[in-house]
Amino acid sequence: MNLKYHIYKHNIICPYCDEECRDEDYEVRGEFETKIEFECEHCGKKFLVESNIVYSSYSDCELNGEKHEIEKTHIEGFYLCKHCSEYSINKSIES
């Protein structure tokens, strides 16, 4: 499974187990364009949800007690975590 992906769906999909999560008790609908912490009811991992017209979920190492492993990419000044969707555009970061 690729944990670096960003999901665009009408429902909340966990970026770790790909299962659909219910939002019945979750008040995202009034928080448009704001990333909010969410916990998967299937695997128990936490991830971020941003509500626009659809839900976007992002994998994030730090929410699960792990450190980001930032590495250089082929793009000058662009750094990406090996395990999640975290990135940085900064020439001063070295892995």
C-alpha cells in the first residue's frame, strides 16, 4: 500500500487501510478548508481530514508516534517523507 497518496473521495477514506470511515459523530461539515484530526474506526490510525466539496485524507507519521523520514527528490529544493504525505520546499533541510 502506498502511504504517500492523497485521496479525493466523497466519503472519508483512511489513507492507511483504505476503508471508508463514517462521519456521523464528526463535525467536519462546518470546518471547510481546515485540516482536522480524525481516527479510523477500522485500523485505529489517526490522519488529517480537510473538507471542501469532498474529503481529503493525508497520511502523517507524527500523528502515529513516528518521525518523518525526509529525503531529497529529483526536484531542487523539494523534500518528501518516505512514508507519508509530508513535504517541504526548503533548501536548508538535509536528511
